[in-house]
Amino acid sequence: MATSPSPSQSPPSDHQQNQSSSSDDEEASTRRDVDIRGRDAFAKRLRERDDEQTKKKFKAKPVSHESDRSKLSVEELRKRSRHVYLKSRKEKKIDELEQELADEDYLFRGVKLTEREEEDIKLKRIALKLAREHDRAQQMENVDRYHMPTGKSDETSKNDRYREDNRYSDAKANGQSGQNFEQRKWEDEVIHTALPHFGSLDKDAISKQPKYDYILDEEIQFVQQLTIPGINEFLQQKEKSKLQEHDDENKRKYRTLLESRKTLPIYKFREDLMSAIRDHQVLIIEGETGSGKT
């Protein structure tokens, strides 16, 4: 016998099913939105932290470069100011020494000085002479000399007396004459050949060039060093000193030989022995070994 379902056990309606499914969708959507917002917030924090670290790195580097640049400029300024100071101090000290010697010469003229006072004045005169010779030597180094170029910058080499633009300093060279003229002419020709020329711009220059080139030896003329005043005298003095040392060595050896011969037992019979050798053709000498018979 079939029984009809009771009202309390009636199946859910379509409206109730739709309502429950929509609430589940809303809950899932809410959870998804929360997850998306949390993910975006986490990614934002990561980006901000990375950007902050990158900014710190880039901020620290310019400060380091700027500090290095300031240190370098301060060091260059210190060197330059010291060079100027030393130059002025040197001139000042030389002037003071000259004035001091002039005063002593005026005050103590005709006065008998002690040995120590005379020695002090002598040392001062020697110091003044050496200072003047040093200045003259520096001036001579810039004449008839070739200085190897260096890798220094213009700022570094402003106070360098061996700078590259002084390598051809020749006071007597004027245009087509002077020392190193052939070397300079050869360098100018090489530079001119290396430069590009187009069209007929170099037509006049080519027509003015000689038909045959110069034949130059690729060598440095070291003979010029012997023409500088004072070099020959120095070499001659050096050679004389060597000869003097050689003569002194020979004399010392000769004196040593004489002294050693005088210590031999037979030396006191030297005169009698020499006369016996002159008077007799055959001579028999009997003596101990090392007595000086030979």
C-alpha cells in the first residue's frame, strides 16, 4: 500500500537550491578576493623592499666616487702648493745665505777668526756654490736634451721639468736650424704622411716636395752629449783618477815587495853577493830554503 510523503519530508524547492548555491559562490568569491588582495599586498611589500635596497646601493656609490674625487683633487692641490712653497723657500734661503755671507765679510774684515768660525764660513760658501751650480745644472738639462715622454696628464705634469713638450727645447733652434733639426723634420714628414688628404687640397704641397727623400739613420745622435760643456772635462778627470789609482796600486805592490825582501836573511849580504856575481862567472851559494837566494 503506497503512502504519500508527509509535508515535513517534502523535497527542497528550486528556489532553496538556488539560494544555497549562490551563498557558496559568494563565499568562494570572497575567499578568492581575500587571497588576491593578500597576494598583491605581499608582492607590493617585496617590490618596495627591493627598491629600497637598490636605492641605498645607488646612493652609496656616488658618495664614494665623490669622496675619491675630492681626495684626488686635494692631493693634487697639496702637491702643487708644496712645489710652489719649496721653490719660493729655496730662493729665500739662497738670498738669506748670500746676505749673511756679505754681512760677515763686512763685519769681520781684518779680524782674526777662530778655526771653527773660519770653518763655518767656508761651509756656507760651499753650500751657496752648490745651490747655484744646481740651478745652472737644471737649466742645462733643458738644453740639447731629449726627455722620454711620460704617461702623466697635463695637470700632473705642469710642475714637471721633464714634461713632454720640453723634449725639443733648444734656445738656438729657430725655424730651419739648431739641434735635432733633422729629427724634427723627419717626424713632421711622418705625421704629414699619416694624415688623410682629399682632392686637390695637397696639390701645392706635393709640387713643393723634393723629388727624393732624405736618407736618415734611425738612431739617436749620442755624440751630442759629448758637446755639452763640462762633459769632456768630467770624462778626462775620471780617466785621470783611474790612472792615478792604478799607479798607486802598482806603487803599493812595489813597496810591499821591497819590505818583504828586506826581511829575508840574505838581504844583509846583498851588496857582497852582487859584487861576487860581477867578479866570478860561476858562483855556488848554499843556504836554507826561503832565505832569499833567488
